[in-house]
Amino acid sequence: MPDAPTPAFVFVGGRLWLDFVNTDDARLGVRLDTIGAFDKYVDWLEAATLIDAARASALRRRSLDQPSGATAALVEARRIRAALRALLERGRGEAGRVAREAAVAEINRVLGRAVGTRRVDAVEDRYVRTFVPVGDVFGGLVIPIVESAVDSLVRGEFDRIRGCADRRCPRHFADDTKSHTRRWCDMRTCGNRAKAQRRRRRRA
């Protein structure tokens, strides 16, 4: 039986680390890991403009020569994603202290192992921070994601981070609206479904 096609990546979180957590996605109530293989992880990094096409191609080639390294990089990515999702879902208030401490410990573990150079690069019409690892070609792939989470922690942004109002949707986003009333991860999907449901209820 052929594999089900992987859905397109979505970038609705407003923060890099939220978009990364959202790779553990859901469509029609079914949970889907959109970075279920190393190649898909590289695809996401390229789509998020964390790496360019040349580096993405080099990573894919190296993954064939060093499959254990590629597997380890994917395991690392999923591990930090799980810690960040736990932070989102259970890290608020006094009751969330344990989840926050666990997430910060995981963040510090990743940052503590990072060996490389941080740079600022121009990408089209904007600037992005990049991390160029020393030695290990797979090393440091999660560093920009982790640093994005650190930015949110340091800035105290968690009061603005929301889960989608559709209970079937696991996506999170930063509510940067002036009124702080954003409810849906994406009006084109979850928001439109909610509108359609309201119309059906009125007609009934």
C-alpha cells in the first residue's frame, strides 16, 4: 500500500518554535507528524528558510552516507518538539512549574551541546539568524528553533500564545492582534469550519 501523502507545511504560529511544534499536526481529527522522516524534516527547515536549497541538498546526500546521524538528528528534533509542546499545553501558572522546568532543562541541554558560529544572513528582503555547526553536519539544526522559544520565554510572551479554538486542532499561535481576540490558527481552515458549523446549526 503506498504511503499517504504528507500534507503541506503550515506557518501560522507567528513564531518559529510554534510553527515547529505545529508540525505535529491534525487534519480531519487525525494526528499527523509532518516531519516523520529525515527528508521531511529537511524539507521543513528549508520551507522555514532556516537552510537554503544547497544546504538542504547536502543534508539529504549526507543522510544517505550517515543514516545513523540523520536518525539521531530527527530523534533530537522530535524530543525538543515534545518538550516545547508540553510547555505550551501544561506550562502555565503555578501548576505548570514542573513542565516549565523540564522544558528549560531540555532547552539548556541542546544549547549546551551546540558548537558552532551564530550569524545574521540576508534572506530575500529580511534578515535571519543562522547557526553554522562545527564538525557534525547534522549538529545545530534545532538551534534556531530552540532560540526562538528562548526569545518567547525571555520576553514573557506566553500570555499571548493560544491554542486553536477548534478542539480537534493541536496548533498553537502567538496572538499579535491589537485586541488579543484571535481564536483560530487559520481562518481559511479552522475558522471557516467553525463558520460553516454555525450556519448549519442556525439552519437546523
